[in-house]
Amino acid sequence: MEIRQVTAAERTDTMFPLQAYAFMPSPWPDTDRETYARRMQYYRTAVSLIAEEDGQALAGVAAFPMRQNVRGVVHDMAGVASVSTHPAARRRGFVRALLDRLLREMHDRGSTVSTLYPFRASFYGRFGFVGLPRVRTATFAPEGLEHLLRADLRGEVERLPMREAFDDYNALTLRLLGDRHGFSVFDEVRTAEFRESPARWVAIARVDGAVVGAVAYRIDEFGGELITDDLLVTGPLGRALLLQFFARHVDQVARIVMTIGVDEVPELWGTDLAVLTEGRVSFPRRGGPMARLLSMEALTGTATSAIGAVTIEVTGDEFIGGRYRLAGEGGRLIVEQGKDEPEATLTCAGISALAYGVLDPVEVITRGFGQVDAAAIDKLTALFPKRMPYVFADF
């Protein structure tokens, strides 16, 4: 097996057949290959690796250079994607070798965190990744928002095609990158493709000219469903403006299916709003995102209200293995090499779960991600209070 990096242009002849067989109906028409080849202009900055035998590409992986907010600090992130293997080469260690090489490459390029969407979570758990919450959908009839039609809200909503709304929409995602824990965005090269994405409307909410909310959507048919992408808002007014806009579709669609973050509580949007809120995770198609740390020192500067310090040891990981002193000082986390005996011994998944806020120290123990002394449980809980991340970017 030989591993080599390929350019975006080379992906069409090497990685496309693997991805098409793995993720698309097959056999595939020539038009699918042509569409893929046109898209490769947006993959120029992706790091794409293939494993070959006798000149034939048998497996491939890639990582997009991205950014992600982890507890208020924006990190360079490796978004792992395009993981696929020829059926004759499966279960032979090709993907494991490729992922080891890819994570090492992205770490060396400065990525301090990594996120992916798994075909099976347990597979990526072996690489130190831990599960994050998947976005939810809220399904409801627009008449449940009737009260908003009588509300006199400050601001307005404009409906535009994505091409025309893209600059405002993208600027809002960059603002939310700095504000929302877990939020992630692509680099400019990859982001540019979404301006040309399949036809969708975008509802843009503004107050005094400033964008306070946006959501992309489509309508499948008269009397059918209005289906949205992620509801992106800076606060309650942006949400109310967008919901008021969708309430005006009461005589056009029977249902609204809206993608929301885990911090949204749609049953509180209206008194008579009957809503089904669903978070569905299944494999291999609908796996919730997973993430891991690629650097411990990069956590320095993370906001924390804790006062005090704890020494931990991270075991079994190439990138973050070692002993660290974690201290809360002046409202910020300080991470430095530790010398004292560890009060907690954690796997990469264990410390990543604490950093991302998806597990508390007791849950880390019960999940088998490490051991924590009784006295250290409160310290780690204070340093890393639970806080559900909202990844946003899907790749």
C-alpha cells in the first residue's frame, strides 16, 4: 500500500469512483462524474489522501481546513470527510492508515481540533473522537404561530435567492462563529460553492439594517412542506421575525420542517403550537458529529469561572498524550505541562468530551473514557461545565 496526497483535479479519477460507489446510487451516469469534476474548484485547499496498490486507488480520505468555536476560542479545525474504500479493500486497515496520516498532516499544519460525521461512531472512537449532539428538526403547522401575525415587531424580513443573499448569509455565519460554542465554518474556497448551491430561498431578518437572522428554505409543493436549513439568529428578535415570516405561509403549506440547534425549545415559541421536535441519529447515513482535540495547549484562554487547578494525564494519543496542569485564573483556562501526580487519567475522547461540554467527569468515567479521583470531579466540572455545542457546518 502506498499513500499519497492528490490535488483537487486528481480527485475525479481517484476518489470519485470510491465515493460514488460508497455514497451514491450506482452504477452512476457520466453526468455525476462531470458534476463532481466541476465541483473540484472548491476543493483546492482540501488535503486529500489516497491509498493505492498497483496504481489503483483503493481508499481515500480528506480534510477541509475550517474554523470552530470551542467555549469562546476559535480554533483551526480539520473537517474530515470523503472517507471511502473499494469493497475489495475493506477491513484491511487502509482507512486507519489514511486517517493516522491525515490527522498528523492537519496537526502539523496547525489544526488544533477536528470534527467529522461518522458512518459508525465506534470506528472513529478508536481515533479519539467523541460524539456531539446532532441538530434537531421541529415540525409544526404554521397556524401554531398565528399570534406572531398580530405582533408589531421592530425590523423586517426580506426573501431573496441564495445567490443574492449569500454575502449577508455568510457574514452572519462568521459572526456566529465568534459567538456560539461548537459553531464551525469552511474556509473561503470551500464556502464559495454554497453561493451556487441548489435553488433555495433565504429569509433575511434585519433590524435597523443589521442582519439578526437568516434561514435558507424551499417549498416542496402547494399544501405540502416548507423545509428549512439551520435557523440562524443572533437573539430572540431575529427568531421572532423569521417565525413571523413563516407564519404568513399558513394558507400555502401544511407543515414547516425546521432545522434547529439543541438549545432551541420550539414548544415555547407559541401557546397553541403543537410541535414534533426530533433528533434522529442512525448509521451509516445520519450519524451525529464527532470531535476531538489535536492540541491541549490550544485550550489556553478558554473562558472559565473556576478557580483552582487540577493535574491530568492523557494516555494513548499521539497528539495530546502527556501530563497537564489545568488552572482557572482570572476567568481564563491555563494549560501547561504538569509535574504533579495526576488526579485524573483520561483518554483523548475523555478530555475532548469535557472540553466540548458533552459529558461531565462522572459520565466520562461511566463511558470508559478515564478515571477521575473523587476530589478532582468537582474541579473538572468547574473548569468544564456541560455546554452543548452546535456544529452547524455539514460535510
